[in-house]
Amino acid sequence: MSDAYRSMWAEMGLNLEAHDVLLGVLGNSYKEIYLAQKERPEGMGYFDFVMSEVHGLRIKELLDEKAAGRKIVGAYCVFVPEEIALAANATLVGLCSGADFAVEEVEKLLPRNTCALIKSAFGFKLGKVCPYLESADMIVGENTCDGKKKAYETLGHLVKNLYVMDLPQVKSENGRAVLQAEYFRFKAAVEALTGVTITAESLKTAIQTVNAKRKAIHRLLALRKADPAPISGLDALLANQVFFYDNPARFTASVNKICDELEKRIAEKKGAFPAKTPRILISGCPQAVPNWKLPFIVESSGAVIVGEESCVGERGTRNLTSESGQTVEEMMAAIVERYFQVDCAIFTPNAERLAHIEEMAADYKADGVIHYGLQFCQPYLMESIPVEKALEEKNIPCLRIETDYSMEDAGQLKTRIEAFVEQIKG
Amino acid sequence: MGMRRFAGIDIGSRTIELVVVDGAGQVVQSLKADTGFDPLAEARRLLDGVAYDRIMATGYGRNLFEIAFEAPTVTEIKAHALGARAFFPQALSVLDIGGQDSKVIALFDTGKVKKFEMNDRCAAGTGKFLEIMARTLGYDIAAFGDDTLLAEQETTISSMCTVFAESEVTSLIAKGQSRRSIALGVHASVMRRVAAMIQRVAPEGDIVFTGGVANNGCLRALLSQKLGRGVLCPAQAQFAGALGAALLARETV
Ligand code: SF4
Ligand code: SF4
């Protein structure tokens, strides 16, 4: 690890000792989980590089962008429109919250029965280990689930630059009006931050950039419909995770390159797993970096994951923003339209999500669905019961999992998942 | 050609069971030991002198065994389903209460697993809970169920958590409540927990009850009463998992 990075981290105010621990854990699990996989596409080398430099080169790039006058906006939720940030000369990064950190400190501020994602977001702040968080000029929270809503009140005392976006909970005309008003408020806030006024031209370019990134990931996801699956669920999840961090243009090019390779694989009937391997669709809570626990267990239990109905996955990336608008107003309306379709469980009712799960199960030829719920996540755990019921009525086997980031229950999960795979095989 | 023999070993958290079947799937040997601190050493001891052509492992220690003995494995869900079917070929619902977990399995008519649920995060509704309560009440676990059948009334135990239930029982004893009525309360508490799981997962037909706790007549009676369904206990209830694994070893080529 270069000394230049160390001084960069120190200048950002990271706790170097704690940060070393985090990087150590991250590096090890990446090696054991990712590099140990067989039959990986060569193009994944790009993601190996991204992950090895996730706190290094990418941070340096962001700092260079900052030095050149760009601003960094950090977000915790897929409802924060990247198009608006980009159009105002800001870079949007996802703030990862996929590992436990500084748990004792966190539990001084949050009740124990808070989901692992929220606790992790706090842990990275309190432990001073996340360079994305520290480099962000603006941190966007959003009023989604109760846990996050209330947690942002507390987070507001820990960071100087928290901006909270309100979100509707109902897909009604009033709900749409709330989203529209909030996106205009966000636009004004980002413009004030960067001093750049969004123009029709900059917004159009931003929409095209984000759409290109989405199209590349759509292409990747569509290739997973093949049997044998050309790419593991772990690798596809990683691409979905890096979606939130990487430079958009480079990400797009790299994913497209992997897709070219996967198309060849499919033509040669080659796969990451043998043909007829039981196929699993994961549905539920987001899996943020470096939360690779579930796919690791599933794919070491004789099954392959072929899709993620998740915000780090198809719920987050599906649907493009229409590029047909000519004025800022028209394009803003297109953005509202696109994001208003995200079927997060904080909405009520939320029948679209169930329909999407069923559609994905059919499209990806899944043999079964694993519903992934983080412990204490009320919205998704609540929905998991009707989801299971509806799937079983259609004879789609479903396994509901409730877990967190610790490895304590790994053995028990493995038994359940192996039994589920046996069940699918019949 | 000598007779072919197939073994199944169920390495649970408390006990290890070994079953050997012949080429026709008939049980020719069954053995049992406490798991102790070193499951592999116990397994080796149990296997000493036992002849078999193939072996398959199940239970929470199956992966340890897989590595040490290069043997294939099957989860306890599928193993119990197969074992229960061998005992009762029509079974559609299986309940297994082991030392530290409980599970309910629903089967298709064909015997394949349709759905299952496991409780392994909490001792309530497991053999461990009954054992601790028996000890607190001064019972020998083997006699716990039979004696409780004689209870005339039930003292309700409200705590679900083993630790709280234990102190609740202690204070009920101190208050002079009859031992049998408290014991009935303890059984009813386990029954309610398990019955809810059965109704959710496997709402059809008689229930085949496997695992060591199946020998508890009081629990069987309470369950049958509550659910209005037959609760069947195979003679070798504790060997269901090992039997299922042995039968699978026989099928596997
Ligand atoms: S699950 Fe809901 S709250 Fe969480 S990132 Fe997705 S849209 Fe946002
Ligand atoms: S996982 Fe659930 S509880 Fe946690 S932040 Fe997301 S919606 Fe809220």
C-alpha cells in the first residue's frame, strides 16, 4: 500500500489504524469469496482492480475532481437522482453500509434493534473509516423507512453537511407531487453547492450518461438468463455494487466489455457453473459492499444466483429516464417519472414489487426465490410473508431468510439454503 | 457377492446416530452416542467395526464428517423427510424436535420436500428447553412426559425465553404450585410454539414426529389435541435422520 495513500487518508481525517483493520478484512474476504471462484470471466479483472483500489485510486480521482472544482455528493438510497448531481457538475457516490464497524459506539446512538444497514452507515462514520463519506461535500439522507428517517436526525449531529430529502410513501398524484417538489428542491441545493446552474444541455448529457450506465447493466443482467449462467451471482452483484462508486463512463465501457465476453461464452455454452445448476433469484433488502454473505453461501451450496430484485440490482437500475425532453422542466418531469416507479417496500401498497418478482422469476428461469430480509427491517420483512404466499400459490418455491452482517448464523443459513437447493432439485 | 450395506450418520449437537441398512433398505443396525466435545472422535468410535459399502452424513456436523471421511452429505431436512417416509409411507407432515432446534417439513404426495421451516435461533420449542425445565422440576427426562400425563390441571408458563421460564418455574415451585401442573404448563408452552409452526408450514394430514423428544407422550397428546390431527411416533424416532441418510446412500450411485 503506497505511502501516498496513507497521507491522503490521514489528511481526510480517517482513523488510519481502524482503516487498516477494515482494509484487511475487506481484502481477505475478497480473496476468499471472489478470487477463489472458478470459471470467472476475464473481464472481472477490471472489478478486481476497482476493488483493490476502492479506497485508493478511486478516492484520489475524487479528490482530483474536487481540486478541479467538482463537488462530491454521497447518497444512501437509489431515490437520489444521479442525473441532477451530474448536470450540476457534481459526482454522486453511493455510501456503502455493508459491514459492521464500531458496533459498540453505534449502539450508544442507535437502539440494538436497528437494521444492519443503518448501523453500518453509522459505524463507518463513527469509526472514521470511509473515505467516500469523508470526501463528500454533501451527504443526502432520505425519508424512507422509519429507521432511516429517525437515524438521520442523529446523523445530522455527526456530519456537517447532511441534506435530507423527503419522499412520498404512496404512489398517488399527491405522492408524485411530493417527489417532484423534492427533486426541484434537491436541484436547487446541488446548484447552490456547486455554483453551477443546470441547463437543458447539461441535464440531457447527464441523463444520457446515467442511461448508458443502466443500459450496460441491463445488458449484463439479460445475459444471465442463459443456462449455463455465464457469470456467477457474486460477480454480477459486484458489478451492481460498483455501479454506485465508479466513474460512470469507465464503468459503462467495462461492463460492456464483460458483456462481449459473456456473449461468446454463451455461444460456446460455457458458464460459471455447469448447465442445469439450480437457479436462484434473490429478492429483498439491498446488499451493499462488502456484504457478500448470502450469495457466497448460496453459490457454495450448489446453486447459482441469476438475479437480484434489490436496490443493489434490478429494482435500482431498471427503467431508463426518457431522453426525449427538450427543456429542463421536461427533463425534470422525466426524472420524476422514472424514479417514481421504484418499488421500494416503504411504499404502501406496493403490489408492483410482487409483480416484478414474479416477472423476474419467469424471465431468469429461476427455480426458486430466496427472500433476503435484514433483521429488524420492518418494510421488507413485512412484505416477505405475502411475497412467499403469492409465489407458493404459483408453485415457485420460496425461502425467507432473516439475517444480519455477522457470520454467527452462517452455519444455520447454510443448512437452510442447502435444504432449499435439495428441495428445488426434488 | 456379499450383501451390500449402506450407512447413514446423523451428527447432531447433542447425539450422534448411526443406521445401517441392507440392499433392500431394511435396517440391520442402529447405534447411538453422545456427541461430546469432539464429534469426529465420537463418530469414529461409533463406526469402529461397523461394515458398510457407502456412508452419507447429515446433521449439523455433516461438513466436518464430509472432510474427514470424504463422504457425501445431505441436510437434516431431506434426511428427516426420507426417514419419516420410511416409517410412514403416506406422511405429508413431519415434525422433528432435536436437542437444539426444531423443524417442520411439508411433503408432496411423492415424498419430496414441499416446504420447511427451522427454529434454531432460540431454545424455546426444543429438547433443550424441556431438559432444562425437567431438571429445574427435579424430573428424570425419560419420565418427564409420562408423569406429566397424570397432571390434573395446568399452571400456565408465560415466558417463552428459556432463561426467564426457568426462573418463572422456580418461583412457581416456591409458591407451592404442584410439580405436575407446572410440568404440564411447560409441555403446553413447547406445544404451542411447535403447533404454530406446524399450522403455518404443514397444515395437512397426520404428523410424523421424529427426534428424541417424540418419545414424550404428553407432548404428543397435547399436540394431537390442539391440532385435531394424528401424531405418529415411529418406534425408532431418534434414528429418522440417520435412516434417511442411509437410504439416500443406498440410492446414490
Ligand atoms: S430499499 Fe428503499 S430505502 Fe433502501 S435504498 Fe432502496 S429505495 Fe432506498
Ligand atoms: S434495510 Fe430496511 S430497515 Fe434498513 S434502511 Fe433499508 S428499508 Fe430501512
